[in-house]
Amino acid sequence: MQTLQVELGNRSYPIHIGQNLLSQAELILPYLKRKQVAIVTNTTVAPLYLEKLAAPLRATGVSVIEIVLPDGEAYKNTETLNLIYDALLKNRCERSTTLIALGGGVIGDMTGYAAATYLRGVPFIQIPTTLLSQVDSSVGGKTGINHPLGKNMIGAFYQPQLVLADIDTLKTLPTRELSAGVAEVIKYGLIRDVKFFDWLEANMTKLMALDTSVTTEAVYHSCFNKAEVVAADEHETGERATLNLGHTFGHAVENAMGYGVWLHGEAVAAGTMMAADLSKRLGWLSAAEVERIATIFKAANLPIEAPDLGVDKYMDLMGLDKKVIDGKIRLVLQQGIGKSVVTSDYDPQALRQTLTMAL
Amino acid sequence: MQTLQVELGNRSYPIHIGQNLLSQAELILPYLKRKQVAIVTNTTVAPLYLEKLAAPLRATGVSVIEIVLPDGEAYKNTETLNLIYDALLKNRCERSTTLIALGGGVIGDMTGYAAATYLRGVPFIQIPTTLLSQVDSSVGGKTGINHPLGKNMIGAFYQPQLVLADIDTLKTLPTRELSAGVAEVIKYGLIRDVKFFDWLEANMTKLMALDTSVTTEAVYHSCFNKAEVVAADEHETGERATLNLGHTFGHAVENAMGYGVWLHGEAVAAGTMMAADLSKRLGWLSAAEVERIATIFKAANLPIEAPDLGVDKYMDLMGLDKKVIDGKIRLVLQQGIGKSVVTSDYDPQALRQTLTMAL
């Protein structure tokens, strides 16, 4: 087991990464204010892991409430959120009850948001069971739900008490979702860690095969990079925005195709290729570097071409993004591999050329 | 105009109290990150004050979005909250857009919660137009909505940038709502400021007639007391709980009768009398002191008797309260006028006697 401390003053918390963490109640017990937890999970994860987590907790005298939600991004909405509130209220959960998110990013985001807002805030613990959520949503305190007019439009910054990234849970992950998670892993190399990118190029086959040592390292270095960025910029005013590499384009893709049709990581991969294309047009990235990025995405079975929605549709959908300042579209672009910049200072014609899909 | 600074580190903010503040755009302009605001108000307040606020802002070049909600506690729910989100998204409001709450506590709580959660947090300004909201919800950062199973069950702690308490707006307030606001004013005297209680006994007639000087003083001293408590205990773990004098009983009354049937302040007055009755049974308050409390409430045209719901119903409804720790009902009780304590260390039989309404 490796442990990483996310440094956020009095809201700091540890991330444990390793095998067989789920059933170790002793990792969780020190964080409970009282012996009551509500585990929020979904219909896919529950049969696989709910009892593995719940039974050892119950054996130590913890009262466990189980909240099983429908599975999928399509349910990351007000209605499903209300199912959590309803269960908490019906079970008379108090401010000292701890919420545990057991599942992927959707479960983590919704449970975190429920924890941030139930009785104006109760403690919560994240147990991410997908690669994407282990390397992305488990660090940074972003919680929230979608709105028909945009993704993650409603939410809060709220930190967990503890994150358990049990890499054993990745064995039951569909390969498409594994690839989607790898997209975010690659992102950390691209935006700020060229050594990690080099290492990933060399170890991608092992990572895709879930080799224990390589997977643990990949999750650790991803969380390490994200934690460094978040610690320096908790509320996303500066460097943190680089974490959104590929996301402004990617959100437009997800939104246009309907949530859940493209996986988030798939949209991010295609979006990252668009950012790379624009960076190349601006003279910031060489053709060879763009090719390296495309090659590593392909090695992870990720799409490198976004759907052709037309320039106007892209511009429209991108205008809704949270990173917009004063009506200008700020983008995360590449200045070589391992260096990203957040800028609205680019030739708008170059953006339009990228959006025509003339890759 | 009097000004009070609420000290909360980098989330400190001023409260201006006085006449004719609403139309002074120059009080608001320094707090805007960009020249765009969304004013949230209701169908009762809009015809009276919306243009008085919006026109001077527009005259200085501020883009003003108007969001007019249905009026009443019954609308303090997810559906109405979504109307705010919808309008913000349709108008493409960004993180630099400021929300302005123009109305009573319901508008303030919902707008504050929308501000806390839209794009994970945007700035907001409170312009409370009722006495209750000027002396209570405008200080402390409590925001939220109701749930069918309980009041204010969903919410966030979130601070405004600025509060403008324009006492001119109280002139259009129904007298029943004025009285309800006075209940909270009296509360500050009861829990921690015996001099203020004495002053209120002497000036209640002038306050009920909205004498300018007395009203400004009453709002100022109420906010001052609340700000002191909140600054010392932002997240309600200690002294802040005394602000809930009468509220555990009162929430049960509001909940049982249906939200909006009893005004919040009316329920608090009756609930405070129940707390006083229990305090007397415990030997902490004299019969003469209970009589003083009843007399000042009567002078403000407030109810001093709660409805007889039966002991079990009260216990059941009170068990849902956010102040419950480990299943025990903690209550705010009086140890003389000007001194409150939060305790679960009382004879449960005495509580049951109080709840039988044998006042």
C-alpha cells in the first residue's frame, strides 16, 4: 500500500493506494465521528463490492445504511441526488454520520455533493472503483451533478476525509472504461510531467494488462500530480485549470452526443487531440509531438478523432464551459509535452480550423 | 447609515444598515467582478423594489438579469431552486456573475444556496427586505432549501460579499411579518444581551411603529450579536447553537402545521416560551422572568402558546433536528434573561411535561 497526503490545511486527507483495501475496516474506523455510515453505490458495483466493504464494518459494530442507485452518467441529476437525501432523512442520519462513496466518478461526485449539502455538510469517504475516479475525481474536492443545459453545472468544492483506491476493483472494469481512465493518466504526463509521460509510453502494455506494480505506480503518480496542482490552487483560479486539458472540447462532445454515449475519458482523449492540433497550428507543438500523443492514446485504445459537429455547434457548446471569463473561451493548450498553458490569447481562426476537424 | 463588519477572515463582509440604500448602486459596484448581476426576487417584492434596485445599476452599465420566483416558504424547494439554475444557464452566467438576493429569508436562503452551488460557487449580495431576514438570515452564511421530510435539510455554509439592510423596505411589510421579525430581535436579548432586552422592553412600541432610529438600532444590535456569535463559531459546533433558541420546538410546530401556516418568527416565539417553561421546571428561570418574556412577546403581537400536537408527535418531529448528537435531543435553554445554554443534560420527564402544553 502506498499513501499520499493531499495538503489542504485543516482539510488535508490521505489517499491509500494498493490491493485489498476495501475490506480493511481498520483503515476507515479512525475517521468515523460515530459508528454510523451510509454507503452510496450503484446497481453494477453493489453485487461486486458492497458486502466486501459493509460486512467488516458491521463486524466492528458500525451501523451501515446501504443506498443503491441506478448506474450511469444519465442518472447524475437532481432526481437521483434526492434518492440519497431521502434515504439519509428516512434513516435520520445526523451531522456525525459519514457518507461513503463506493463506485466511479458519478457515484463519487453525487455522494460528495450530497455530503456537502446534507444538513449543510457531513463527513465523507471516497472509495473509487474505476481507474478514472481513482486518478481524477478522488482528488480535488470537486463534487456535483449535471443539468440538462450542461455537465457539472451544479456542485460544490468539498473535501473527503479519506480516499481508498483499491486497485483490485479495476479487475472487473470493462476494458473501454479502463481505457477512459488511462486518458486522464496520460493527461498528467502531458500537462506537467514529461518523465511520467515517457514512463507511460514504456509501460502502457503492462498498464492495460493491470500489472499490479505498474497500476499502483500509475495511480500514485497521477494522484501526486493532481494533488500538487490542487494544493496550490484549491478553487481553480490558476494552474488548476490545466487539469482541464481536452475537457472544454471534450465536454462539448459529451454534451452534443448525449451524456453517456461517449465515455468522459474518450471525449477527453479526442478533445486533447483537438487541443494538440490547435497548439500545432499556433506553432507551439511539433508534428512529431502530436504524433507521440496520438500514438499513446491509440496504445490505450482511445479515440483520437472527435465527431464533426460543425464549428458553430462546437463554439456554442464550448461557450457554456465554466472556464469562460468575460465571454472569451479560455483553452488549455500545449507548449511541448509536459507543459500546458491556459490562455485565451490565440488566433480565433486557428480555433475554427481545428473545429472543422481538418486534423 | 450604520456599518457592521462581519469578521470571517478572507470571507469577511460588511452589513450596511439605514434608509434608502436600495437605489445606491455605488454601494454595490465595488463588489462586482464583472458588470453582470442576476437579481433573484419574488412576485410580491418585484413590483415594490426590483426596478428601484435594477434601474440605477443599469444606468452605470451593469447588465441585469431578473429572476422572479413565486412567493412563500412552500416554494423553498428543489423545483424553485431549479428555476434559478435554469435562468442562470440560459443567460450563460459565469463564475464572475454576482447573484443578488432581493427579498426575505426564503429568497436569501435559496439565492445563497444557488450561489454556493452554481458552477461550484459564484459571488452573492444580500438585500434583505423583511425584518426577520435583516436580523437573522443575512448574517451567518446559512443557505439552503427545505425537504418534504424537514426544513433546511439541504444547504451549505456560504458567505455573501455584502449585505444591504434597507429599513425603508420594512414599511411595506405586513404587520404579522414585522412581529415575526421582532421575535428574532428579542431572541438576541434573551440569549446573550440583557441590556438589549431591557432596551427593547422600553422601546417596543417605537419599534412596532418602525421609528427610524429605533429600527436602525434594533437591526444593528441584532446583527452585531449574531455576527459575534458566528465569527466565533462559523460552523455551528458551539455557542452558535444558542441562536437556535426556540427553534427546535419551533421547527416542530412549523413542520406539523405545514410550512407557511405559522410564520417562522411566530413558531420561534411559541418555541421560546416552551424553552422558558422547561427552564423554569429545571429551576433555571423564575416565574417572574418567564412572565417578562411572555409580556414582551405579547407587546410584539406574537403567540406565546404552541399548538398541542401531543408529546409523541413533538418528540418525533424534534428528533429530526440538525442539533441532534448521538440520538439525544440537545436544547437551547435559559439560565436567566441574557444567558442561554445548549444542553442535553436535563430531566426528560420535565421535557415531556413542557410538551403536554401545561404552561
